[in-house]
Amino acid sequence: MIAGSQADVDREVTDVARALHQRGSTDEALALLRGALCRDPAQPGARALMAQLTDGQPVDGPRRSMELGLSLCDAWVRRGMLVEALSLLGGTPLGSGDMGREWANLLGELLAPVPVDAEAVLVEMHRQLVTGGASVALTLLEERDRNEPALPAWATRRLELLRWMLLDNAASAPADADGDRLAPSLLAAKLSSIRRRGLAAALHAMRELLDGEPEHRDGARVLEALETLQNDIDRQASLAGASNKTMPMHGHTAAVMQVRMGNLDVAKRLYEKLVDQDDDDRARLMLSSIDVIERALAGEPIDDDELTGEATVMRPSLPDEHEPLGQGFEDERTVDEPMPRLDELDLTTETRLPESSPPPEKSGKIAAVITTREAPPDHGPTTKLPSADRHAEALVAQGRLEEAEDVYRGLADVHPERRELSLRADELRRIRQTGAVVADGVVVRVILPVE
Amino acid sequence: MDSLSRPPAPGWTPPPSTEADGRALVLFVDIDDAHFAQTSERLRKAYKLVRAQKDREACELIREHHEDLVAVLLDVDMPGSILDGILLTRILRGRVPAMGVPPFARNLPAIDVPIILVTSRTESYADEDMRRYGGDRLMQKPLEIHKLTLALTDWHLARNDP
């Protein structure tokens, strides 16, 4: 049985360390515990056990029976617990079998120190790798890979290995030439690379199409949708860069990962949950973008009327101080106006549904209920987070929700005018208290909580 | 054996371990050609090795590359050398008075990297003794990439223990 929640994982780690010590692999047990503590220092059990081992005190065996198998190793790798996985392989006969040896050596390759003169981003990538930040390391490598000069060969290799370990080679899926030929429309053919994790290629293709046919209405809609997705990916990447630990793979982080991988169906389900549970406007915006893309892929016309219908992709909004969310209504922008791009949105602009308005629908609908009230200073989450907010989000990223909530409460006391601070604190409390996250594999440092 | 659904790992043919391509640099001191060839083959995917056969050459390479090294691997016995791996470790860690150091090994630059002692007879030595002399780990020949990486990672994490 492989642990599901983070607390279970922490207990599992100490049990495996005990088992390794019992087998005489004390060095590996210590490396395992150090890796776990660097990933998350708030593990008293692991810390106490490490002190016992370091002091040479007697240590009990595992508290529960467990199988030290490759399945466990695989689960740890997918959670980004790479040092722990390598310790497990090195401290047991697992690393002697064919597959175990291969995995051990691949991990040995991936985690090997970087050259002394490596550029700063690659040094940081390595630091993330060995401290539980595998998803951050992947993001850093991918971002760096997009820029010049080209990555050195060893770094390219690590990018490939990381993709294999975390994403099952999602980046290197073969081109689907038949799929292109069988596409139901020219637009769909040009867009097909998105299913092969080629969002950038799809963006390029759409821009090319519009360069040749500036009046291609559906093409323009698709380009807008693609740019919305890309903006959210960039936003998540910048949040990941601000954090010093593995990003918790839940909510938007998980959904964006699925978008990057081209798993639009899975991403859509995750966004739908965000809309259902949290009435999340940004999720709604992403849903409508995916819907546009799916229609284009299916060769269906992208009908504005049908998409916009009765409701409702909302701009991300904050409630008015005097009126609860879902109440009140200010001047509307018609749906004929272009849908705002995510990076253009002022997330602090107050937006509310009318009192009598129906609840927003799940997907594929665009509404534009956008206020023009003068916006407060921009502290929105998409850009330029103040440092204290970044710190709080870094705590969230580490799964330290209670501490993050405390930070937000403290900030809200100091800045009562920033309603979003107390809202974020409330949101974190709700997540902690409901535990609803567990059902979705949320607030667990997993890489692929695919349903 | 667990049944796992993973696609095949991406393959790679790395350049020879002695070829400069930006991989992390490791000093390897061992007179045994066969062992060097075997270790070199195993480590080349992540490490570039500079090799010394004997103590004097090792000191020269340390002077030349000390700023670029990520680790030093020393054969415990170092046949044909004045110094053995343990004594060279103590010198590198500054634990031998200058009078006791042969001239070629004096005034070596300080190196703040893990020193791994390797031997085919691990049962003949105590890990604790190696640490007392300034070594960081005693490892069995031939080295494997995952064992070396785990030892180096543990060394780095221990220094930055939260």
C-alpha cells in the first residue's frame, strides 16, 4: 500500500529509513532522511530518527509492514522525492535487479552535481532537484531550454530524464502525421500539435495562419484561447520560480501541468472542479479557452453566440467589501468585445454577479461581466506579488497551509484595504478544514495526481 | 518484480568520460588501468574524470583543477606511491604537520569537496576511521554512478541541513 496523503508519505519515509537501517544500510537511511527533511523540514518523526541514527542509538524497525519494491520507488519519483527514491534503491537489493539498477543509475545521472562553472539557473535547478523541488527543476530547465544559447549536452540529458521520470516522456511523444492528415479542417490540422504537448507550435501555427488570413475569425478566437492558456502556464512558472520547494500539484498547478502535457480532457475536468468548488473565475476563463480549442480540433465552427449564450466566463474578481460575492452588478461589457487575455486582466478590479443572476455555468460559455470601477493598487496574483505575499505563496507551495494562512492574516491586519489577503486566508482555511483536497490528490506533493 | 507502466527510459550515448563537455569534474587517483576503465565507463554519463596514477601526479592535478572539482576519489592503497589514500586525505584536510608532508604535497590548495576512499576490500577498513581521517565515505570498487551520486548528494545536504 503506497501512501496517499502527505502525512502518510512522511510516515512511510521514516518507516523505510528504519527498514534500511535494519538491513545495515545506515548511510542510505541517513541520506533518505536528509532528503526528506530538505524537502520538508516540518517532519519531527524524520528529524528524531535522524538524530538517533547519527548518535548511534538503537532504532526500532518499521512500525508497519511494508514492501520495499519498485512500485514504492516509482511513486516517490513521481512525487519528486528523488533523493529518497535513490536512497531506497541504493540501500536495498532493488538496485541490483535489471530495472532497479537502470533506475538507480538514471537517478544517479540526474542528481549528479552540476559543473562548478554551470550557469546560475542550472545550479538552482540542481538545488531544486535534491531538495524535493523536481517540478520546479523541470520548469526551470524547460524555461532555460527555450532561450539561447542552447543547453549544454548534460543539461539537455537531464531535461529528458526529468521528463521521463515525472511525465512519462510526455515531451517526446512522436509526431502524429496521420492525425494531421485526417484532421477535419485546416484549422484543426494546424492546431493538432497541441495534443502532442506542442502548445508553442500551435501558437506559432495560428499566428502564421492569421498572418496569411487576417480575417480568419475562428483562427483569431483560437489564437486568443491559446494565448490565454500560455499566459496561465507562464504565470504558474513564475509562481514556481518564486517558491523554493515542489509546487503542490493541485488546483491550477495540476490543471496547467495537464495543459502543458496536452491532456486537455484532464485539464478540463480539473478546471471544472475548481469552478464547482470555488466558483473560480480564472478556471472558468481557462475552461472556455479549452472549449474553443476543442471545437476547433473537432472541426466545429466556433460559434460566438453558442459559446457566449447565457453565461459566463468571468473576469477573475474580488467581492466588494459591503456586498457578498454573487451580489451586485455594475456596468457590463458586451460579449462582442474581445475576451480579455489573462495577462491583461486587472485581478483587483471588483466584479460581481447580479443579485438575480443564475450561477455561472461550468464550461464553454463566455460571459463578460466586468466592472469599470476604479481599481485599487494592483496586488493581484498574476503579477508582481509583493514579497510577503510571495513568501506566503511559497509556504502554500510547500504545503504549509496553516503558516501561510497566518501570514495572510497578519498581512490583512496591516493592510485592511487589501481584501484579497483575508480572502486568501479564508480560502486556505477552507482547504485545510474541509480536506476536500484529498479527494483530488490535492496539497500533496505529487507530480501527477491524474485522476 | 513490480509491474510498472513506464515507457522505456530515454537513451543517450555520452562522450567519453575524459572528454570535456561541461560535466562535473572528479579527480580519480588509481593506478589500476582496468579499474579506471570500468569506473570511467560507469560514471561518464554524469562525470568527467581527470586521472592520476600516483600521489605526485594527484597533487599536480589538484593544484591545476582544485577550483573545478566536485569530488576526489582516492584508492586507499595507492600502490607505487609514497602516500596512501588515507595519508593524502589527511594532508588534503590539513591534518598533517608540514614536516610530515613530502615536498611535492606541501602547500596544496584547500579543497572543500567530498573525498571518497575506494577499495576492493571494504571489509578491511572501518568507515568511522575513514571519517576520522577526513574522508567522507568508504566505497567498494568498482564505483557505480548511483552510489557516488548518493554519497555526494548526502554530503551536500548534510552541509545545508535545515
